[in-house]
Amino acid sequence: YVDTQLAEQELDDIGVVPNPYVGGSGFEQRSQISGRGERRLQFINLPQEATITIFNLRGELVDEIEHFSASDNGSVFWDLQTRGGQDIAYGVYIYHVKAPGIGEHVGKFAVVK
């Protein structure tokens, strides 16, 4: 059973960490080979099922992530790459989370050098 009214209220808890993402962030896991870890950020407090769509400030689609989890309060990592496999540019991005049967949430995050 999912309390859709409560789930709708919890959409406001969705966030991105770290925000802003700083190149070379301490959030990255260190690699023994290169010294720098994988570039990624995390969408947190997601409902069990959600689609995350990421846009640049021009409104161009950057990437889309499908999230499925057995529990509420889920999370998913994003590798900071476009759908075409290119590293994203520094700047501000808009994300849209659509949770079927629950609602939608819009937020923003920054990537700085």
C-alpha cells in the first residue's frame, strides 16, 4: 500500500548531492590508478518509481534516468555524462522528477570547476 498523499508531500524532499558539484569533489571515490574517482552525483529521497530528466538552461535534454527501487527514500547516481556519453559542461542544470501516480518535482543543481 502506498499513501499517495504522503508520497506527494515527500516529493519536496528530493534533492541532489553534492550541490553544487565541484570538480574533484570529495564525494568522489578515490582510484588507486588515477588518483581521481568516478565523477558522479546522487539524486536522493526518490519514490519507488521515477523518471529523472535533466536539462541545461537552454532547455535541451541532457540525460534521462529511470529509477526503480523496492523501498521508498531511494537514490540513484548519475555519471555527469550526456545521453551521447560526453562529459557535461560546467553550469546550472534543471532536473524534473516524474513519479507515476504520485506527482512531479522540479529542482536545479550546479556543476562548478
